[in-house]
Amino acid sequence: MAERGRKTVEVKSLINKANIQLARTDAYADTKFKSGVCAMVETVLYNSNNYDGFGFLDNDNSEVGTLGYYSRKYNLKKHLLK
């Protein structure tokens, strides 16, 4: 039986792709979708000791639980920006 290969994803690449998803405004990028992306991103960032906060895409539309609350951009620690 062949051994399965183990694959890893770079944190920087994952966060960049997640930020693109969180900036989406189409009908499919609803609150449930974006909250799932946020949960995944935060797990990866905390587990890899790379959490450095986030910013809302629109500070005037950031009430907890709304679509604006989950429309955000996660920051990368400086060592990942290289």
C-alpha cells in the first residue's frame, strides 16, 4: 500500500487567500461563509503563533455578528511579510 504524502501550506499564502475571501461582496459570501473563514484563519494563526490582529474593511460597519463584522483583513507578523 502506498504511503500518503503529507502536505503543508504556508501561513502567508493561506492568510492572503483568506483575506481575498473576506473582502468578497457577492451573494455567496454571506455571514456564515465569512465567519467560517475567520474561524479557520484564527485557528491557523493562533496554532502557528502568528496572530497579529485584524482590521475591519469598514469600521462604520462592524457591529458584532453582522456581515461587516466578518468583512476584515488579517495582519501578518513582520517575519511573514518577507
